[in-house]
Amino acid sequence: QVQLVEAGGGLVQAGGSLRLSCAASGRTFSSYPMGWFRQAPGKQREFVAAIRWIGGSTYYADSVKGRFTISRDNAKNMVYLQIDSLKPEDTAVYYCGASLRVNYVGRRWDEYDYWGQGTQVTVSS
């Protein structure tokens, strides 16, 4: 059984930083992309960042480029999202997703096959 468990969210002031983590278990994701999405109240789940396990190529939404950094630890089956220079508009539930599409890194939520329960990030102004 595949499990993704996010952690690291919280309440932070604008300009602050957080590091989110995603622990994957139940299978080896060594060949598959992993992504972070976020969903604010009343809005659709949106793509934030993604990374290939092998090679480590990274992909970002334009809105977070230069502030967010996705990384992974293959040995630990972990994915991280470093969030810097937080803005109030970054407030959302952040979800970790795993895709079974080996050679394709999706930017839509329906291109990911497994999800964690989410972790809340709240940025105060």
C-alpha cells in the first residue's frame, strides 16, 4: 500500500521560510516523478513543483520560481519543498503527489496517482 505523508507546515510571517517534507512508502518511486501542489480555499489544486527521482530535473510554476526549491533523497524515499520569501498568497494546503508516468512530469493534479493528506501553510502579513 502506497503512503505519502507530508509534514512541516505551519503559521509563518510574510518573508519567512518553511521546509516541507514528504515521506513515501509502500513502493519504490525511483523511476517516477514526484510533485508538490497546493490548494487554497475555494480554488483548484495547482501545480507548484516537481522532480524526477533519477537525474533530479526540477520543474516549477512561474509563481514560485526563485522562492521554492524542490529536492529529494532517493535513499530515504523523501521529497522536500523549501519555501522562502513566503507571501500571504502562498497560504494553502500543500500536497505531495506521486506519478506513475515514468517519462512524463505532469503539471495537472490528475496526472498524479497517489496523494498525501496535505499540510497547512498559513502566511500572515
